[in-house]
Amino acid sequence: MSSSAAAAPAKKIVLINPNSSASATASMVELAAAEAGGAATIVGVTNEGVPALLTTQDDMVAAARGVLKRGVEAATDPSVAAIVVSAFSDPGLTELDDALTIPVFGIGTEAFREASQGGRAFGIATVTSDPALVESFRAKAAALGVEGQYRGVRVTPGDATELVKSPDRLDAALREAVRQSVDQDGAAAVIMGGGPLSPSALRLQPTVNVPLVVAVNAAVRNALKVIG
């Protein structure tokens, strides 16, 4: 066996992007791989047949079906040690967790857990204003027992689909949402609410004085702890 083969990580983490954007999948896989640092191989899967950006609760319901199907297929590979559902509302997470014996992580759930550590107040900056989706964030905080720390959502103005096409405009809009979450809502940490927004969080972190929780990275960190 060659030294390079011997050094190759045996475990795989499958990152399922619940939307249909292959570029978003590639971006999130890049983030996840950097976080894993060679401890596991990150394999990206794109959920074709749904919108390229999930902005409503109806979108999430539709996406969940594909997440379940693709996750079950991925788990047939014995080298897959964990699955990460990489959309902030965790579509299909519960169904996939019920269907599989390997651990499944949702980036939304893991971001909430990380942001609320130590009793810290936290908020969310995102591009999606759908009322049902925003309410689902409050419900998640309640389900995780951190509703008392939750300071709500700040949403960027304008059309989300157009905004995410311009990194500069996206960064500017999210920076303002973060400022509002901190200055007006009292957040001591801000979650960047959406897997495709993770690169923006990394770019913005040096410009703000509170932690920006990158949901993809939070999920991968916990996955690595669990699978060892």
C-alpha cells in the first residue's frame, strides 16, 4: 500500500445540499472540507428537482423528500460515517435520522446549539422573509430549549434570489442585518441563516465584533466529534 493511500481518510461525510444549486453545493463542500482538515472526506450531493434557493416553508417540504431519498442512497456506502443536511431549516433531517443508523446532522440545529453555548443571546441574519419560515426558527429555538436566548431574525431587503448572485451586495446587506441584530436586538452571536450564506459569514467575520456562526462548519465540527 502506498503512503498516500495509507494516509487517506477512511470515513466519509456526505453533505446533502437540499436545493438544486450545484455551485452552492461546491461552495459548502469546500467549507466543510476545510473544517474537516483531512479527518474525513466530504462528498457533496445536490438535490435536483427543487428551486436553486429555498425561501419558503413549501420549498422546504418539497426539498425534504429529495433529502430523504438521497440520504438513504448515500448511506448504502459502508464508508459513509455521517450525513449533514446543509440547509438552515434542516429539511428532511428528522425523516432521515429515523431512517438511518448512522448519525445525521442538520446545519440549522447545530448552529443554534453553537450560538447558544454558555447561555449566550443570539440572533439570525438571513435573506429569507417567508413568515412561516421565520416562525420555524423560533420554533427550533423553543424545541432546543434556548428560546429565552433567541433574539429573532433580521432579514436583508430585496429579492433573495438576485441578492445571492452578487457577493458584494450580499455581504453589504448581511453586514447591516448583523449590525441590527447586535445593536437593536442584543445578540452576542449571530447565526448566518443559510448554507449558501456561509462564505459571506467568513468574509464578514473580521469586520464585526461578535461571533458569526457558520452553520456548515458548526455541523461538521459536531459530526467529527461524534464519529471520532
